[in-house]
Amino acid sequence: MRRRKFKGMLKYFDIIGDIAIIDIKEEYKSLNRRIVEEILSTNKHVKVVLEKASPISGRYRIFKVKWLGGEKRFITIYREHGCIFKVDFRKVFFTPRLSGERLRIAEKVKTGEVIINMFSGIGTYSIIIAKKSNPKIIYSIDLNPAAYELMKENIRINRVENIVIPILGDAKEIVNERLQSIADRVLMPLPALALKYLPYALKALRNGVGIIHVYDFVKVEKGEKPESKMKKLYLGRLETLNSKSKILLVKKVGEVGPRKYRMALDIKVEG
Ligand SMILES: C[S@@+](CC[C@H](N)C(=O)[O-])C[C@H]1O[C@@H](n2cnc3c(N)ncnc32)[C@H](O)[C@@H]1O
């Protein structure tokens, strides 16, 4: 079975650190063992093969994983843009597919900025920004205790303790209680909550002015443009929130289903 051939048998295939995560198409499930052996022998740096055994779900946005072969573990070390991340696939969300986005945002950050990352996961965006740019401080929030613990470890490993402040909790409550009117930039890398939590991102901006980075899913009809739909959705919401805002950028950052896209939107809030 050649590499290209086994790839055609998979619905999903990612290599993260030394772990391959796969989802085998129903009709090839019986070839499970051969596929795993092929992955291990053709990718010498892969030591573990896991199965993505459910869709992403729940507040922590995780999918179930099943061990299929190689060393029996679920934890790996992943490197991105010169940073090191420890990931535990049983407990936290992680995707390497937003790597380009993490760098894009990091390159926008100006010296001395105060940043809030409302949905940090294991700290990827926050740590890459801290390493690549020169912000004053990044408040890095996540609700999942396991993601928070890994984020703390990743902050230590990457030696950004003076810049990235890990916070465990619901971003809405944390902003209300202690992060109002302090940020130059707010990150919202959680499509499921972006629209709902937009009022809290606005509250977090210093004097109600700054940049918000939103990610959301948009499903379009034939002939409809996802960029226009995303823009309209958020400009409408911002208007109801009495916010004077401009869209700086809107673009697709992935296709997650038939005519369904993950979109990135940069908003400049002017008051
Ligand atoms: C899609 S993941 C973000 C991943 C991360 N930005 C990355 O690139 O690896 C969303 C994260 O938001 C967290 N989360 C969900 N609801 C939350 C809330 N209300 N407040 C803070 N974090 C929340 C989840 O636990 C999850 O880790």
C-alpha cells in the first residue's frame, strides 16, 4: 500500500509532533492494521497512530481519540514558528491547521500592546505572539482545566512567563470581573462563541477602541460568497451593539464541510 493510496482511505490525516491522527473511511475500516503499519513504516518520525473517534464537541471542543498503534501514549511535543507545545489529545483541542493564522496575527502585533486571548487552548496564539512580537502582556484565558495546565507548562517551556498570564475561567466572566477597558487587541479563536461573546471583546478594549480577531464558520448557498456573508453577519451585530467599526480583513482559512468555511475576520473598532 503506497502513501498516496492509504491517504485516499482516510477522511482525516494530520501529523502533530510524532503522533499521526487519522479517521479511516467506513469502507476501509477492515484494513485498519495495514493502514497503521503503513503510516508507521513510511513516516519514520511518527511513533504513535491515533484515531479521531468522534466529531469535535462540547465546551472544550475536543474529539475522542482511540489508540491504534505504535507507542502507547496520547501526548506529544509539537513545534511551530520556533515555539514548543506539549499537547495531550485526550484532554484538549489542538489543530496545526491554524499555524498560518497564528503567525499572521503575531506579525500584526505592535510593541507594547496589551492583548487578551479569550479562548487560548494550550496557549498557541499567545505564546507565538509573545515570542515573535513585543507585546507588553497577553491575558490568556481558557475554561478547560487541562488546557490551562498545559498552557502553564508551555509558557514555562517557552520562557514567556513575564508576558503571557494564564487564566482559568469563562472569558465572559473574566472580562467582566477584571479585564474591562484594558486591551489594544482581542483574539476570539472559537467559532462557536465568537458572535455571542463579541460584546465582551468590545468591553475589553481600552476606551472601546482597538482590534478584534474573530473566527467563525459560515455556510453558503451556491453562488453566495462566504466573505460577504461573514462581513454582513458581524457588521450587523456590531451595529446592534452601537459600535463604530471597520472590517480590515475577511478571508477563508479552511473548508470544514460542503460550502461551509472557517473564516477569519479582523475588525477595527473605532468607538
Ligand atoms: C478552538 S479552541 C482554541 C484553540 C487555540 N486558540 C489554538 O489555536 O490552539 C477553543 C478553546 O476555547 C475554550 N473555551 C470554550 N468555551 C470557553 C469560554 N467560555 N471561555 C474561555 N474559554 C473557552 C475551550 O476549552 C478550547 O480550549
